[in-house]
Amino acid sequence: MKGVILAGGLGTRLYPLTKVTNKHLLPVYDKPMIYYPIQILINAGIDDILIVTGGNNAGDFLRLLGNGKEFGLRHINYTYQQGEGGIAEALGLAEFFAAGDGICVVLGDNIIEKNIRKAVEDFKKQKEGAKILLKEVPDPHRFGVAELKGDRIVGIEEKPKHPKSNYAVIGIYLYDATVFDFIKTLTPSERGELEITDVNNRYIEKGLMTYDILEGWWTDAGTFDSLLRANQLVAQTGANKI
């Protein structure tokens, strides 16, 4: 199992904070934001990691992280996404790195209280397909929302006006190598991006998607409000507990 952290984009929702640096290098309490997804992967037993960067400050990741010695890693891989082609496009850049293995994908602004080790271990037993993590939230219209029937997930709707559940799809995904074939068949959405929701719905259509409910709190940090919330949660309770 390999890990991929998607930390590209221009971070326009956090302008002017992102005028001089990448969003994922902003501080969340006492650490740069990018530290948290790295630790999520390490806590799950994944130490072969690729970071997909972008924007005008991609070199700052290398200056900050180097080869990951601070995390006990021997090496970190990097690649670069030009422009803002969407999460799925950024993930497509990891095909050479995955080399046919299963991957755990973490969005670079996602922070969790506990860990995903059980989800990763369960996915390894799954043999094929994908697994996503869900969390019940008070504002599901901000996210991709899962429609559930019994123990099955039957669809995901992106930022719906009338959500079919309160379960948001958080930015942690587990995929087999088929994900890259799906990405190559996607067409851009109305906002001109390749959407990760479309990838997840392909797996659902084929009956190859499972899900777990995340324990503990979760937040993204891509808006001023959620960045503030992330700082408060980490300060009060800590993050990435083993």
C-alpha cells in the first residue's frame, strides 16, 4: 500500500494568506498543515509517500520536508500539478508512483483526531475496488454527500442543495489500480475540473465501493472558517492519535 497526498491548487479561498505560500504550508496550531496528512499515512503503517504539489511555491515543500527525516522516513516522493485541473487530475499524476499497487489518498488540508489504520487493513482484505470514509456533519451541502441504503453506498452527490444524508465523504480514499483507468475516461465538470466524485461513482456503479464511518472529529482547512476550526480542534484535543 502506497500513500498519496494531494497538495496542489492555488488556495484561492484563503487569499491573501496564499498570496505568498501554498495553502498546505499554512500553520495549523503548532505545525504546518502538510504535517497532518503525512502523519495520517504513517499512523496507518504507510511509509512510501508521494506528495503532489502545485502553484508558485512548490519548492517550499522540499525546503520544509526534505526527504522526511523528521517523520522517520527515508524518502518522500514529489510531483507537480500544473494549473487547477481538479483532484482526480492530480491523482492521475500518481500512476507511475503507484505502479499497480493499492493507494491511500489524503487531501492535503484534511485533519483527523484519530487514525485510519483499521480502514486501511480492511481495504487490504478487500482485494479490489475502493473504500471511502464518511463522517456525519451539520453542513453536508459543503461536501460530496453519500446516499446510503442499508450497508451499501448507492451514490455520491457533490455539494447538493438538498442532501440525501448528513454523511460527508471526507478527503481520504482507498483505491486499487483501476482508479487510473477511470480517471482517463473522465470529462471535465462545469468548473473545468476532473472530479473525484465521478471516480467514486464509477466504483459504486460497478459494485466495488465500500465505506467506513470515521471515528473522532474531522475537518478540512480550506476556508477561513474551517482553518480556524482546525486550529481550535488541534489545540484543544490534538490530532492523528495512534
